[in-house]
Amino acid sequence: MFELFITENQSMLRMTTFLSLLGLLFILEQIIPRLQFPGLWFYKRQLINLSLLLIDIVLIRLLMPLALFDLANQIHQQGYGLINLVTLPFWLNIIISIVVFDLLIYLQHIAFHKYKYLWRIHQAHHTDTQFNVTTGVRFHPFEIVLSFIYKMLAVVLVGPAAISILLYEILLNAAALFTHSNIAIGKAADNFLRRIIVTPDMHRVHHSNIKNETDSNYGNILSIWDKLFHTYLAQPEAGHEHMRIGLDEFQEEEKLNVNLLLKLPIYSNKQ
Ligand SMILES: [Zn+2]
């Protein structure tokens, strides 16, 4: 009964939690902001970020009628995938699948930085010159499509239970919103949380305009991968209040409209 409810409503469940958290973090940013971003641009760029979100949602609905959830259901029931080689308690199977997927998406993020053509697609995300929850939805549609294909291959390789994929997608979306949010959680909470998960202060370093800072903190949900693979950088050199966010070659705010962001994969020869 419960399983049937989840199967029939998984897409609605994902969308509802995503939009609720987006709204909640947006409200919290107004009440307890971590940093002050003055100017009208703070709001204008959020409209640009939300426009990209809208395009991404429409595109993914049109192109990908088959949800990852359904694919995982098929693969898991047939017994395919590495995780099905061993018999594990169901709860452990779910946890391991989520951790493995988080590692795979960490590696995907590094690939988006290291390979020229992938970087051209990913840089739309990094051209945001300020940093708040809507930065977490600022992705070029190509990145959404490529990431979806990558996750489909990962589902076939790993063979997670469908519920693991649903939980993972919810957690990944929540992490994307939380780690970009401009909420003050306090130093103590930040220090405690970043032992296990990525915090906004940790991820903001990745949005610095300084190359070695951008080339750090690739993690999405768990902070352990950056520490394990030595891509962890605790704080930005200039401090959070003074660090510059964005890319040096894209600092002219009036040019950074949706049109330019969509053209970035073919427009830029600078990297
Ligand atoms: Zn990045």
C-alpha cells in the first residue's frame, strides 16, 4: 500500500519537498542572512536563476519521461547491478546506495571542472556573482541532461532499490539548496555539520573567483569525499565577507542574462 503510494507519487513527492525547501530557505535568508549582498542585482540575478530552473524543469519533463525511479525499479527487480551481488539488510542497502551515488556525483562535479567542454556547460553555474539559495538552481539545461544520463548509467551499474534513488534525489536537491543558501547557521553549527555534510560556508569557497579555491570543495551532500581525496579547503583566503564570488571573465552584471547563460557552451573560448 505504502510502496504503491510512493511509486505513484514519487515525482510529486520530489517536487513538493524541493519547492517547499526552496521557499523555506528563501524566507530564512531574509530573517538570518549570512552575508549582505546589496543592490538591485541581488534580486535580478535570482529571477535569472529561477528562469533557468523553469527551463530545466520543462526540458527534463519533455525529454525524460522515464524517471530514474522507474529505471531503478526495473534494474533492481531483475537483480542487476553491483549492489545486488551481496545480500544486505534493506536499510544498509539503501545507505550504501546513497553514499555511492554521492561519490559518483562528486566525481561528476570534478569532471565538469576539468574537461573543457563540460566546464563551458558548468560555468553558467559559476558565473553567479552573488551567492544564495537560487544559485543552487542555476544550471545550464545541458548540465541537467548530461547529469541525468550519467545517473541512468550509475543506476544500471549500481542497481539500487528504487526507494534509494528517490531518497537520494530528495537529499541531493535539498543539499543543492542548503549548501548555496545565504543563511547564518553560526560557527559552531558549521564546524559540527561540516565534519559530515557540506555546509554553505564550505561550498561558498568553491564559488570563489580564485582558481585554487574554485578547484576545491566539490562535494554535494557529504563532506568526506573532499577530505578523502584532498580537495578540501576550509576557508577562503580573503574571508567570507570579502571574498569575490563568480568568474573574473564574467563580472559585468548587465551582460549576464539568460540568453548569454544559455549560449555559454558555444560562446566561450576562454577556458
Ligand atoms: Zn562547480
